Amino acid sequence: MLTDPVMQFYNTALNVRAYREQLLASNIANADTPNYQAKDIDFKTALKGAMHNISGGLPLLRNSVRQLSGQSSQIYPGVFTMPAQQSRLDGNAVNMNQARAAFTDNGLKYEATLTFMTQEIKTMQQAITG
């Protein structure tokens, strides 16, 4: 378990970035699915909610005690449906240029967070070993 607040922050930020990556990849994968509505997440809202243990989802309804309990697919607050930039006849709202750019940007920010986390670990190791 991470006890250092800085490491907890980086860990949470990486988890939110990974979740956003899943949303953006889903948008790209469903670019040709009729009536698919692209989704994204407000990173700042999701990170703040995750740091304060605020869930964006509702508990799943259970009709029997034998059913597993769980959460809805929305793990973090801040998930939203992206407005369609242009209308398509099939109702799909994915703009591939925007989706690819967001996917790339999120990947770069994920790598940057990993770099900061790695540097924090190196600093801690140096402090421990003297």
C-alpha cells in the first residue's frame, strides 16, 4: 500500500489516465458503429473525485443474493458524452481526427506521469541509501 501522498497522487493519476485511455480507445474502435456516442472524461474532475474516493457510478441493482455486487461501468466522476462535431447519417458521433489526437495526448501525459513517478522513486532511494 502506498503511504506517501505524492506516490498516491501519481498512482491515482495513472489510474485515471488509464481509464481515459480505455474510453478513447473505445471511441476509435466504434468509429463505424451506428448511433455510437463518443465518450471522454474530465481528467481534473475524475482525479479530484478519485483522490476523495468519490465514485461516479451507482451501485448495480441486485435481484438475488447470489448475484455479485459491483459498480456501474462509470468508475470516475466526470465521464461525459462528447457532442457531435458534424452530423453523420448513421448517427455516429466519433470524430476520428479528434479521437486520435486525444488518444495520443493522453498517452503522452501518461508517460510524463510515469516519468515523474520514477523520479520520485529514485529520489526516495537516494534518501534511503544516503
